[in-house]
Amino acid sequence: MPIGKLEPFDLASKQWPAYIRRVQQFILLNEIKSELRVPMLITVVGEATYSLMCDLCSPAHPEDKTFEELVSLVSSHLEPQRSEIAERHVFRLRRQLGDESLAEYLQNLKHLASTCNFGVTLEENLRDQFVSGLASEAMRSRIFAERNIRYKEAVELAFALEAAERHAEVSGTTAPASTSGVRSSSLERGEGLHQAGERRGRRDLRSVSRGGTMETRRSQRSSGPCWRCGKPHRADKCRFALLIKF
């Protein structure tokens, strides 16, 4: 009894390399001998893929080929040689969709990057496109504020910010939005969060001071002139209150 199960290959998916990796693991797990690998592959791929193999092998038959030859024939048909520039162009155009979570967005980026031949610069390119394509401008600005941030760090920070936004939505608070507003305006001025807080604090104090002065003036106008000295303030606030008594 074989260990595990292989479904027929779905030609519409065109994920032949991934399917063959599963086949190879199945072969390894069940210790299938080399002379039985072609019959096994023909049996599990399904009718549609076997028909394709027959067309690709004509006038020979799939049974006359080696396992590696069959895999290569189908791979060349489903995955023709692609233009590296074109693949990278598609990768650069990728943006996070409105209904797409960060996890889905990152997975799709990785899939596109798999045909770009980035080599040792894969993580650097993934980081740049992941951040540039974020749907949230506030999230992107927050990551931009970090110096020399690595790919994994950028992803972790973005996921943390996404979780904070979800928490704020559930709890009904508006703190994240206001924080984002302060952060965005601060970044435009080249300020840090601490400097922005100090500046806003000074502005609030000035507002309170002006408000207090205006309230005092309104109170003075509404009370009429002082009956002691005739000036526009309340009688109990008059400096002559201790001198003129009745």
C-alpha cells in the first residue's frame, strides 16, 4: 500500500514544477524503483496530461521516454523560456489590492519573483517592491522612516501595523488613525515623533492660553463697568475693592 496520494495534474494551473516536486517526494517515500517511475508518472498525471504527453512525444510514445525526458517535455511546453526583463517589469508593477491581506500580497510577490532570476538580490528586491506596493500610505511612510531595514524586518513591521489596525477597528478606537496623521505630517517636515509631540503640545498650550484670555474678556464685557472705578471689569476684581467699601 503506497504512502500518500497524488492527484491528477491540473493543466490549467500550469504549476508543473511544483507537481513534479511532489511526485519526486512520493517516489522517495515509497522507494519506487527507477524502471517503474515512468509507468507511475503516466498513471498519476491523469488523462488530459497523458494526452498532452502523447502529442509532445509523437511519433514516439510516452512509454518510450525516460522519466526525466517526460518531465522536461511537459515543462518546456507549459513553461516556455521567458524574458527576464518582461518578468521583472510585471513584478515591478505589482501592487497590493484593496481586498488583499499582507500575507496574500507577499505570497503573490514571491510567486512573480520566482521567474525574475534575482539570485542573491532576491530579498532586497522583495523588500523594495513589498514596501513600495503597500496599499496603506501611512504604513509605507512608517517603514520608510526606518534606516537600513532588512527584508524580514520590513515584513514583520508591516504585519505588526496591520494587526494594530485590525485591533483598532474591532475596539472602535481612532488612535491609530490620529497617530498615522501625526506621523505623516511629521515625516513631511523631517521631524521625529518626539519633536512632533513637543510641537503639538506647545500649540495646545497656546490654544488654551488664547481661549482663557478670550473667556476673561467676554466675562468682563458681559458684566458691565465696575461701579467702584467705572472701568470694564467685575467689581469684586477691582483694585479699589479694599479701599471703597459700603
